[in-house]
Amino acid sequence: MSWMVALPAIDGREYVYRVRAPCDALPADLFWAAFHCHDDGPHPRASDHFDAALIWRAGRPEHT
């Protein structure tokens, strides 16, 4: 199953990552998977505040 995780960054943009995880994955685990993927990339620093992230199942309407 795929999840989408949107992380706001210091450049004012929002970066969205697809995270593959089971349907019972914990939101915190999804957040950290996306955050570490972002950290390894070339983009400006993302917010490490969990409450700032949006997490939803891929293919479903966005929700937090």
C-alpha cells in the first residue's frame, strides 16, 4: 500500500513523498520515512514538526 506525505519546507514549498507501508502503519513512521527521504535529497530543509505534515492514502481524498 502507498501513502502520501506532504512536508512543508523552509523555502515555502510543500514537498510530497510516496511512502510504501502496510495499511496499519503508524502515522509517525510514515512521517519519519518521508522526512528522512527529504533530508537525503537536494531540497531545502523540511519542517520536522509532525503536526505540520499531511498524510493520506494514495488514491484517496487528502486528509490529515
